[in-house]
Amino acid sequence: MDQQRDKTRINHLPQEILEAIFDLHVNIHRESRFPLLLACRKWYNIATKYSTLWKVIALCCQSTLPPETVHCPNLDALALTINRTGRAHFELYLGESFSKLSLKDVQSFLDSIDKNWLSRCEALTVFPQEVGGYAPQELAATFFSCRLDSLQRLEIRHHGSWRKWEHILQPLMEQVDRSSLGFRDLRVRVMGYIKELNTSWITQNIYKRPNILKRITHVMLRNTFEPIPWSFFTNIDTIEVWCDEESHPLVKLDVPLVKILSLGGINNPGSMISTELWNQLTHLTLKDCIDEFGPFILDLPSLTSLGLIVCGLDLRYINAPKLEELIYRVDHSDAGSGLYHRLENDVPFTPRIIHIDVLASEYPKEDMYIFATKLPLWSKVEELHLKVIGEFPFLDFVVVDAISGVSPECCYPKLHSVTVLYPLVPEDEKDDPWSLKLDLIGEMAKILDRRNQNEDLDPFKKLEMGWYVEWGDDYIGSEWKVVEWDDCLGW
């Protein structure tokens, strides 16, 4: 009787409240959509028409994708999901077995949905790795027969040791050329054994279309080998270039004078970019870069944000007087190797915001004492963001004491905001995951309690925990996203 009364009360909630609950259930707590569809007719009608639940869609994907993705194993499932998006915009991933679709099935799919369905796609990722035969020549022309009026971002992924799929890419780029007037963001990721890669069939389909290039404001190129016609990128403001060898024509770096630049896999970057570009950069990210021929000085007079990802650079030679934010991250395989000894030297910048990866270990590491050392680097830090990686996701006691303010020396005199990101605990009851999660929450509670007991320090303005998940494959590497937040000041 009580259950029936509770159910009646829930069903009398306004639709917008139920939608908010559904959004929390699916996109925040990452629970299945299907219980919402099976509960009752009212919930079914609301859930199937609530486009927020269906806005990230993947077709024929074996790869791991963002946690909110709706996975469609076939065209029937895709048609059902597309119809549930209503008139809303959506993101679409076309995966590995897309190339195996038959023309008959594609035509049947197109007959069952709105003929202008692709005009609502605002982000498209294509990686149809062909195995066991070629796709029909007409497949892409048929599938992409609809205009892509809303497309803003296109990502192309290809594994270099697999077959080319130019007959899919060309019709797609033709449709982008003639219909995607709001297109702004292009990303090309090529993976595989570097000496086997051939990317000209990809880049030629892009670079021969100046109408597309002049629309782009953000371009990311990973392991393409052909010279880039930068003169056609007349509106570009953000460039990401990832390579593995300096000898490639790509990395001559005769790039436009942008303010946001990311470089990867390039040795001695200081010698490969014009002084004029260095002078005006406001955001710079370097990945897998080393100073191969000894330390060189990077003069960055306008820089406000610097990201160093697995880099062997000597920070003492980076002159960035306006630096506000430092991001220092490591890959899992390289975590702990050469990270902290680079921070303990006096560096010529004192950023206000610092992001650092912390390799968690069951055994304390001497490197952790860098957090409890009074350094000029920490002197102006107001916001500290720590991302914990590893199988034992606890902050070392040295880190806890330092940011709590109980270390012998006051290392962070201006610190007022702390964010700690933890890997999401696996939901396996056999491992009793919630006890570990509660322990991590207790760690943050200890920080707050100790900080409040120190009368010499101002109380925190922000103390929060985030829980992140990782996904990825050999096409894109590891990516991660925070899926839960806990406000520790509310405890």
C-alpha cells in the first residue's frame, strides 16, 4: 500500500522535475536508461521524448566511449535513438563496423527517420576501420545524403596499418564543404606504427577544400605527414600538432600567429618556432617534448597558461612572468619518473593556479615531500588541483599535512581552494568498493578539520572531490572525464 502511494506521488511530480531526476540517473550516476522505460507508461513517454538522455550516440562501435554514450549495435537501434532525440542536436560516433553496412539496410534506415536527421548533428566522429572486405562505394554517399547544417566539430580517426577508407571520407567532406557553414573544429588522429603510416589520402581530402579551411578556428592534427596550407586557415585561433619525428614537413611549424598552441613529440621546440609567435602566445601545452641538445630558454612574455605533459624540460629556463596557471601531468606509464625533482628547483614563475598529477602508491615516496617543502613555486598558489592516478588512490600523508596547513612550514600561505580528483571506484560488490570510497571521503574530511583548527590560516573557499572515469582505445589513447562531484565544505 505504501509503495503504491509513493508511486502515485512520484507520478504527480511535474514533468520538468521528472526530467531532472532522469538526467541525474543517467548522465550523473551513469545508470541504465532501461528501468526508466519499463517503470510505467508515463515514465516511458517522458524518457523517450527527453532528448538529453539520447544526445551522444554511437553506431557500430566496439571502442570504449564517453560514459553517457548510447551504443547502437545496428541501424534499427540507431533509428530508434535518433527518433528519441526529437528536434534536438546530438553527437554521433560512427565506429569500426560502419563500413560493413549494406546499402539495402542503410536505405531502409533512412526511410524510417526524418530525412533531415543529420542536419541536427553538431559533432561527428568517424573511424570505420575496414576488415574483411571493402565497403560498398555508394555507402557514404547514401548515408551522408542529408545536409550537415549544424555540424561544428568533425573528428577523423584512422589506424595506419588498416585499409584506407577514402571512398567514405570523400563524400563526407563534400557534404561538409557545401552545407556545414558553422563548422569550426577539425581533429585528425592517426595511430599505428610510424613507418607504415600514409596519411595523404586523408589530408588531400581536407586541404583541397579552402572553403572548409577558412571556417576552422580550432585544428588538431596527430601524426599526419603532409605540409599544411596554413595560409587558407584565415580564422584559426587554436592549433594542436602532435608528431613523433622532427623530420616530418608538418613540424617546420610555420604556423599562423595564434595565441593558443599545443605541440607534441617535438624535440627542442624553442628552436622551431618564430620569436614573434612565442611573444604573443597566451596558452601553450607541450607533450613528450625534450631539450635534446641541452637546456634552452623559452621567453613567453604573454603566456598565462602552461601545460607540460610528460616533458623533460628544465623549468628554470622557462621565462613566463605573467603565468597564472601551470598544468603538470604525466601518463600512467611515466608517472613518478622525473616529475617532482623538476619542481623542487627554483623556477622563474609563481602561478596562481596549479594542476598536478599525483601517482598514488601503497608505499610513501620521497618525491611526495616536495609538497611539504617551502618553495617559491607554492608561494602565490591560490588554487591547487590534484589528480590522483594509480591502483591505490590515496593522497600521501605528506600531501594531506601540507594542504591542511599542519606541516612545520607554511608552504601555501595564499591557498584557498583545493580540488582532488580520484579514479571512480569499480562497482564490484565483491571488492566492497564503497568502503574504499568512504575512506577517500574521510581523507578529505581530515583535511577540512585540520584546516579549520589552524587559526593562522584563512578557511577554504572551496574544497571538493571529483570522481573520474577513463576510456579510450589504440586510436585515441586514454581520455578521462569527471562524472561525480562532492562539495566537502558542506559537510
